[in-house]
Amino acid sequence: MHTTFNALAEPNRMRIVELLREGPLAVGEIADRLELRQPQTSKHLKVLANSGLLEAKPEANRRIYGLKREPFEELDEWLSTFRRTMETRLDNLAAYLEKLQDKQPGG
């Protein structure tokens, strides 16, 4: 997961991931849409692919990049543990505040 966070920490790589949510694209299309130079885009794609977030499929003389589902599912699963913890804490806080309110005169 550390590799995933490192890969996503760079703003242009995050923009690439956001763009690829719409579907797979070739390097040139990604570069054009994000207004990046192609060598720079290729470098970012390599980092994302090496981190396991992307897969590349050859198509004629191009490589089409798309998101891999598994790393994002793992990330979501990991984040869900935080969501559950926060929901429990918020529920406990709500119950505590309700108890305090009931103790107030006229409450």
C-alpha cells in the first residue's frame, strides 16, 4: 500500500488516475487531455504501472493504459476500517451529547 500512496502523491499522476476512471487511453491521448508533454506522461505512467495501479495493453503501435481494479479495492477496504472507526466514534459522541442534553434542566 505504501507504493500506492507514493505513486498517487504526485499531482500529475493523480490527475492521470482520475482521467483513466473514464476508461483506458493511449499515452498521447492522456498527454493531450492533461496538457502534459508525452515523455513526462510516459514517465508518470511507468511509475503508476510499476506500483501496480495500471495495466498496459499493446494495440498496434500504441500502448493503452487502464486502471487495475484490485489495488483500488484493497485501498477501499483499508479505508473502510477508518470509516467504521470514525462512525463508531461519532455514534458514541452523539449518544454522549444526547445524554448531556437529557441532564440539562428542562431537557
